Amino acid sequence: MLHRNPIVTKAGVDSGAMNLFDTPAGFDDPIGMWLGCHRRIEKQLSTLSKLPGHLADKGVDADASNAAQAILRYFEKSAPHHHGDEDRDIFPLLEKRITDAGDLERFRALRRQLEAEHERMAAVWARLRKPLQAIAEGLPKTLDPAEVATFREIYASHIPAEDGSIPELARRYFTAADLESLGRSMADRRGVEFPV
Ligand SMILES: [Fe+2]
Ligand SMILES: [Fe+2]
């Protein structure tokens, strides 16, 4: 029988199963794909937020280890790609393309804030990684609820700030050629072929 991990399934974390409404955008829709990453980050954060309580109740059991493995897989591999998409591709290209002086000034301030938050996320993640690795291996370990809360709080304002500004700026200022080169760069970062 298929084992269901209650921490993961309650959080609705991507189990590998997919329905039609879940089909992610491809690299030919780089902004759609980038937005999809935010939804996956939110799912992983929801799982992470349940973990300290679960550990306090039940200790490091199979569910806790499975949840820690899923969180690690995401934040060690996919999240750095996502930040690379932003810091190296989307943000610099927007800064080059925005022609309206007011938009540019607002975007520059937002970019500074978002990049500073990326650094804060990386610093908190560096403290969460080790205990999560131990839990993933089934070793007895707790997870500091304050660190988990801080990690979630940074994302709780960061993601809406990005969702609420970047797609509209991209729609107004990116050309079709920009979107294609963005998609190619994002595919390249992940070592996959750009769709033809
Ligand atoms: Fe970001
Ligand atoms: Fe983001």
C-alpha cells in the first residue's frame, strides 16, 4: 500500500502526482514558470512550519524524515535556481528595459529590498539546513521554531512583493525576444533543453 506522509499531504506538497490544473508553465513562459516556483515555495514552507510541532509531539519518525527530505530537496536545489533566475536574469534585464523614470526608481528600490531579503533567507536557511539533514536521516534532532518562523516571515512579504510587481513590469517592458532569452537562461541554469 502506498505510504502517505501526513505532514506532506496535509500541506498539499507536490507528491510527484499532477493533475491538469497543476500543469506547470514551461520555459517558453518564463514568467509563468517563475510564478509557479512561488507556489511550490509556499507549499514547502507550509510543510516546514508543521515540522517543529510534529517533532515535539512524535520525535523524528518516518513522516518527519520524509518531510525534511522534501524540504531539503526544494531549498537546496530548486530555490537557489529560483533566486538565480531573479538576481541574474529577471532583475538585471528589467533594470535595463524599464524606460519610465518613476517605474525605474521604484523598481530599483524594490530590487535592493528583494536582494537583501534573498541574503537574509540564505543566512536563515544555512542555520536550518543542518538540523533538517539530521532529521532527514532519522537522527534525533529538534528544529528551532523561531528560525522556522523567521524563514516563513521573510517569504510572507517577499513573495507578494514580487508577485505584485514583477509580472506587470515584465508584461510592459519585456519583448518576445527578451522572454525567449530569459527562458533559455532559466533552462540552461537547470541543465535542461529549451523547448523548440
Ligand atoms: Fe525573490
Ligand atoms: Fe521569487
